[in-house]
Amino acid sequence: MSQVCQITGKRPRTGNYVSHANNKTKRKFYPNLHKKRFYIPEEDRWVTLKISSTALRTINKKGITAVLKEARAAGKKF
């Protein structure tokens, strides 16, 4: 299962583990994703999205309808 937010498009980033001896080993920083169901009254249906915590805050602020409208305008499908 891919670790990509369906609203913001956040994906894993790469970086380094750095030891006390300053040895560097590759690692990944994963986004904080949650699987969440939302009810869309205009379409009278439930939508399950895999979203980051940042996207969840945006949905709480703007509303699910406005966020989905922006995402669809950007070319994302749900």
C-alpha cells in the first residue's frame, strides 16, 4: 500500500540516520497518514480517503466538499 496522502500528495522523504560517530545511513520519513471515511451530503455517499494529519486539519477548517472540489480541480479522482 502506498504511503501517499490523497489530498495533499505528501509522500515519504529520504534522509539519513546520523550516529554519534557521524556515520550516515539512509532512512525514510513517512507522512502521518490515516484512513478516514467522510460523508458527502451533496453526492449522498461515503468516501474513504487515506489522508495526512495536515489534510485532516484542512478538512476540519474548510469542509470536505470544498477540499474535494479543490482536489478534483487539481486532477485527483475519488
